[in-house]
Amino acid sequence: MAQRRIIILSIILAILSIPVMAQAEPAKLGQVIYITRSKACGCTAEKVKAADKVVNQAFAGSRQASLKRIDYDTDRQAAVPYIGQFRLIQLPALLLLDSQGRLLWSAIGIVDPNKLEEQLKGFGA
């Protein structure tokens, strides 16, 4: 009987000593990378103009500081690391990254203003 109590108490103590897992903090926006093209032609130019308009509206005011805009046509060297890391096959590309540089969300080609706004609010921006 005493041995059984010791076992039960040992189990209870083991359960009580397990740390309670903290809920993961929601992802926070660290930086925004927007890779665009100033010399795009044809249907790509239309996508670029539309995406530029959405990005300009979304990142006005206080959000502007988090935006890093890279023009692939004039600064290819700055764009290539992002293109390789995130396997971008189409531009324009809008990348929302956390403070560690991990991808939280992206819009490739077409940037939907409603989805972008929803994501920005979700990431605390």
C-alpha cells in the first residue's frame, strides 16, 4: 500500500513539474521587400503598375519605414539574393518577412490590396 502511494505521488509530482507550454506569439512583421521592374514591357508592365499602386498606397505614412523597394532592372545585385532564397520566378514580388528574415506571406505578380491589408493587420503593421 505504501509503495503504491509512493508511485502515485511520484506520478503526480512528475506531472506537476512539466512546464506549461506557452502559446506561441503571433508572427510579427519585421520587414517588407518589394522587388519591382522599371523596364517591364507588355503584360508584365501592367502587373507592375498595378502592384506599384497597391504597394504605394499600403506603405504610405508610418508603414513606409518597413518597406525596402528593389528595382530588378537597375539594382539586380540587390534583388538576386531574394529571388534565389524565395525561388521567385515572376516579378513584381512582395515579401512580408519576420525579424529573422523568414517569409510570413508573399504576393507574386498580382498584389491584392484587400489580402495585403488583412495580412499587414494580422502581423501587427
